[in-house]
Amino acid sequence: MSDGSGDLGHVLPLSRSLLHLLLALQEGARHGYAVKKRVEALSDGVVKMGPGTLYATIQRAEDLGLIRESDERPSEEEDQTQRRYYGLTELGREALAAEVDRLDVFVASARAALGGAAGG
């Protein structure tokens, strides 16, 4: 994995919507509606991506090289051929890991600034 200093500079820090998108796709390829549902599940319903945000974020992630349309598809019985499935690229995996590390450092600093009162 890269250290995030050079090749990730053009994508980090990730926007909130990009972070949620990459998290939803790190388990495997999904189509747009499945991404929306997974983001809601991962955030315990706090984050809801409407169609405009979802598809603009997918387009941005593709443009940045973080995701690509996937050849991975569900079984023939479950597949809906009109749907486009997306998966993470290696750059997307590296960016997600680097962003999670960055947020971890931020949370640790915030907890320290609060004197540990934020829980831990």
C-alpha cells in the first residue's frame, strides 16, 4: 500500500459522500441502489444518499479512478442487466485505507483535546 503522500494527494481528503461510497463498495461490487442501501446500513440510517448525490458521487469516483464499472455480477436469477455494477480500484482501496487512518488520527487528537471525555 502506498503512504498516501504522492499518488493519493489528488483524492485526499475524501468528501463524506466519497468515503461512504468507498466503504459500501469495499465488500464487493454493487449497483447504485445497493450502494444507497449499504450506506444507510453502515451509518445506522444517519446518512441517506439521494439519487443526485449518489450518482454524482459515483461519477466523481470514476473520474478520480477510485472505482470502475465491474464485470462482477450476481447470479443470472438475481441480475438485472440494465444495472451498472461498480467495484473499487486499487487506488480506491488505498484512498479508503489512508482516509480511515487520517480520521483515526483526528479522532485520537480530538479525544486527547477533550481530556479523554469523548469515550474510548
